[in-house]
Amino acid sequence: MAVLKPNERIDYIYSDDRQIIQAKDSFSVTLDSIFLAYFAKNKTHDNYKIVDLCSGNGAVSLYMSYFNRAHYDCVEIQKEIADQANRSVELNHLENRISVHNFNALQAPKKLGKDKYDMIVVNPPYFKVPKGHVINPDEKKAIARHEIAINLEQIIQVSSQMLKMKGKMFMIHRPERLSEIIHYCLNNDLSPKYIQPFVAKKGQDANLVLVEAIKNTGSDGLVLAKDIEVHNEDGSFKKNIQEIIKETPENREKHLAQDKYYFYCLKCADGSFYGGFTNDLKHRLAMHNAGKGAKYTKTRRPVKMIYYEEFDDKRLALKREYWFKHHSRAWKEKFLKEHNVKF
């Protein structure tokens, strides 16, 4: 388990299967990040490579990773917050899917590469810093809120540089900056295609907008969606917002009722490890020990199942099998020890 530092706690994000480390005296996961993650994950495929710019403690990537098997590169300038994100990744055993990088997002194209990513997600600093403006004395909060280390135009330039042709950028921001967002997007080969406004309560002006832009496409076809109301009159969350924030019992039941697929690890008689895939663990183990499971295990019987993971999608279990098999013996031992497997 990841070690907590003073003044930190572990919270859940969307599901009891996703945990996140947060500082008690700093920013916790906000609705902005959750909305960004929710809408972006609906356009994400398992083979995507995604950059999470201004990633903070990794909330967006952690949320999105629950729904797919894409790879995420989180870029966060603040060392302490990047460290929190890294420990949250370890806490959820997502090291093979989420990488945390501690540097300014301005350096991302040089350090991570240009024209290679399918998606950028970004919850950037919202506020400019006019001359003479007094900013928050807390440096961590000031950098997160204000355009001190990077500004809106630069964020959009970086996004365009890193995206493949037809790659998507998802950005959450304040509505008063929308005209700038559109202007900078068009100047950097990004065409805004979808804008989703959010209002705190019915009848109020929008206080948040989500923008989806696509690289190297025509500028026509922009959809301005109907605003989404966040709160009821009594201040409670609307039902659809509750479902975005946290997995509902109904969705969980449906999730659990689906067919299951498994990645498993066997320890063979010669001490070697074998990774496989099945939809029936008990039957598959019996087949291996009968000499009918695989050519590799046939001459290394008896075998013992020492670890398995459950998936709702056959493709994901197969990918996990492939991923395990293409690592060294030392890496496999480290992986099993981290999952409390005694072998």
C-alpha cells in the first residue's frame, strides 16, 4: 500500500475500486475534473495514448482508467502533487497504464513527443494574472488557479503539437474564456466540435464549459449542447450528476452480472511462471494439469494457480495476458510480490 504523508488521506473516486491520495489542506477532486473525465472517457478507446496536462493529483486519469485500458501520461509541474499522483497510481496498481511526469506542460512536446497522442485532457488554470493582481499566498493553489506557469494559448499550442491528425482535445474551463479558447484552437489547427455548458441550478447562467476540439478537421459542425443542471433547488445533486460522480448500485449490479473473463498466473513445477486467459478458472487449471492446457505447461506439471484478475471484456483479459508474458522474470516476481502473492 502507498505510504501516506502527514496531512494526507485516501478517498474514493467514482468507484470503490479507485482510490486517490489527497492533501487535507489543499485541493480535493473537483466537479470540473470529474466532468472532464466523464465526457472524455466516452470518446476513449482501449488502444488510445492520452496526455493529461496540468493533471494535479491524477484524478482525471484515475477516473477514466476505470472504463478502459488506454495508456495515460500525466503531466504536473508541482513536485508534491505529482508525487501524490504517483502514489495513487501505485495504490491502484496501475503502473503499467498511468505514468506521472513532473515538469511544466510547456515541456511536454519535447519530453513526450509530438504528433503521437490520440487525446489530450486538460483542466488548466482558469485565471489570468493582471499586473498588480494579488494572487493566493498558497503557492500550490496559486499555480493551480492562475496562469503563472502556463497560459491558455500555450496550453492549446502544446495540445495541438502533441495530437495526431484527427486527435481530440477535451478542456474544461470558465465560460468567460470561451471566445479565447475558440480563437486559440482555430489558430492551432484545432476545430471546436462540441461545447457542453454546465449551470449550478436551473435558470442560472453557465459557470463551466467543456470543449471538445479535433485536430486538422473543418471548422464547421460545432454543436452547442443543452446546458446540464448540477444541483436541485435544495442544493443536492441531480440524479444524473450523482451517477457521474459515483457508481450507482444499479450500474454496479449490471456490471457484476456480465460475463467474466480472467487473466491468471500459474507457478509451474520447475518454478517458472505462465500467464494465461480463460472464462473458467477451475476448468482451465484442470486442463493444464491434465496436459491439455498449453504446450509450455504440459512438460512442467503439476501447476498451481497463484494469481488472477477479473475482467468484463474478453479483449482486456487477452491484453493483460499479452502484457504479462512480455516482461522479464524479475519484473514478474516484482509484480507478484506487489500483489501479495507468495511463490
